[in-house]
Amino acid sequence: MRPLTDHCPKPLLSVRGRPLIEWQMQALARGGFRRLVINTAWLGEQIAQRFGTAPQLEGLGAASIAYSHEGRDFGAALETAGGIARALPLLCPGGQDIFWVLAGDVFAPEFEFTAAAAAAFAAGDKLAHLWLVPNPAHNARGDFGLSADGFALNQAEQRYTYSTIGLYRRALFDPLPFGNPAGIKAPLAPLLRAAMDNRQITAELYRGAWTDVGTPERLSQLNES
């Protein structure tokens, strides 16, 4: 995203008049999820300065934000699994077991974060439930397959792209130290693929509007549409 991100973190880039990450915060709040945790790395202090800990979301009231500052604490991002493990004390207070995860640089304005989806996931025993999307041009080969009975597949002829939206159970991250005090860098895909091989990950296909805002061109297209 450079040069746009030379002095601005990607989640604060403006999409249709508001910071990209604010679209997600509002979507979560509409679903009743107002206690948020934000991982920050590159220029992450700007995100905390922009939203603080109790931002008022337009027409939705206040949210509560806690921050896990990977960049400040370790000098760089910890990759997705490392970052989630670092944030687990904030994500799972008082023995809480499940939580939503989504990237700060995707635009999915129609996605609904529902209490019903969270309750259905909590009632089961799977380690994650993922939302997959049809493959965009920049990821034509996709990431994971989807079985007829709703399981995510590590290996499949037809693969879809992981939207970065998912419900997760704390136990998926047990291979990493709780709270990741040493700042171990760890990608998420190997944990997911290992769990898929044991039929511990479910998934569904989401066909609503979705964009990985990974280039200035995609950002420009969103703002022109």
C-alpha cells in the first residue's frame, strides 16, 4: 500500500468517508459485540490515538477497545497466530473461550456478526468456523476447500479464499504460550491446516461484497464505486 501507508496505518485509510477499520467496528457493534481488541503494529499508536478506549460509533453508541501493541512491545508484527496468542489475555478474560477474528484491512460492509452464529459455534466443539469467499483475481488458486457437510479442507480441488473473518476457540492456539510473552512470530495457516486434517474446522461460503484492500488500486476502486 505504499506510499499511502508511509505515514498512515492501513486500517486508518479512508474508505467511502471513514477509516477502513471503523466499518468493521460498526458491523461488530450492530451485532451486539462492543468489547473489541485491536492488534497494532506499523504506526499502531495512530489507531489508539484515533479511537481511544471508548469510541462513540455513529448511531450505535459506545464501544470498548483494548489494544495489543505488537509493534511497540516487540518492534514488529508477530504474524497472525502470534498476534492472536499475544492478545488472548484480552480476548479471553475470566475463562471466556470463543471470539471473533478479522483482519483490519478487509472491506465487507454487508457481513453480519450475529449472536446466533457465535452461540451455535459455542455450542459445538470445533476449534474455528471460517467464512470463505469466491477467489479474487489476486488469489485465484484460493486457500481452503469446503466439504458438502460444512468442513474446511486442507486439500481440495475447488478452493476458496479465506475472508479473514472467523469464530475461534482459545484451544486452537494452545501450541503457543498463552499471552505469547516472548513475542514468538507464528502464522495462522499451519494451525488451521493441522486442525482441518482432524475435522476440527468448519466453514461456510460468503457471497456478499468483500475486498482485500491490499493495493492503492483496490482502495481507489472502492472509493470510486
